[in-house]
Amino acid sequence: MALKDQITEAMKSALRAGDKQRLGVLRLALAAIKQREVDERIQLDDAQVLTVLEKMLKQRRDSLAQYQAAQREDLAAQEQYEILELEGWLPAPLDPSELDKLIEAAMAESGASSARDMGKLMAILKPRVAGRADMGALSARVKARLG
């Protein structure tokens, strides 16, 4: 079953169970997916749905940091719940040793040797780690490796 269909079924289950908080998060996710489908006039595949979910996660992490800085614990708790719910839909994250192996393989494949080659390297790595690694952290790892 496609990821979008799984999210839809989970939303229906949350609706039946009366879980308003989970229902809200799933509706937001489906709305974001539908918005992208309408904007681009396409049906999203699982990889594209993961991209949408990753973008939502990044937004929530940014909001969480701002709410915590402003000492708005009520809003921070809601963002934290949404982060946990969205992370549940992503594949298992790669551990650091797996990331290092992927970086090494991509460096060998692209011939990257300096910071100027970072764009080529990231273009190779991005589809391989989609949904399984934070791109900001991956970028920092690659920069450290090349620099």
C-alpha cells in the first residue's frame, strides 16, 4: 500500500477512535501532500510523500526551537507531539557508520576531493538517504570530510 494511502487509513482510524490530536496531525500531512499534488498536477509517489513529510518535520523543529526560546511550553508540547507523529512515518534513520559508508561510496563515485565538489556529492547522496537522515547534519558531515 502506498504511503499516502497508509496515512489516509491512519487518519480514518484516528477519526473513529476520537484521537483528535493525532487526527489533526494526519490531516495536516494529507493537506500538505494534496497541496503539492494540486500545485504540480501530479500524483506523488512514496519518495515525494517522504519529501513532503521531511519538510513538515523541518518546519516543526524550527517552530519548536522558537517556542522553547519564547518559553511557550504549551505550543512547544504540541510541536513535539507533531514531530513524533511525523517521524513515525519516515523510514528508520541511518546510523553514523552507515552514513560514513555512503559518503565514502559517493566520494569514490563522483571523484570529489575538495569543498568545491560538495554539490556533486550531495546530489548523489540526497536520493540515497531520503527520509533516513537529516540533510543539514549530512551536509555538515560531508563538509567536514571534504574540508
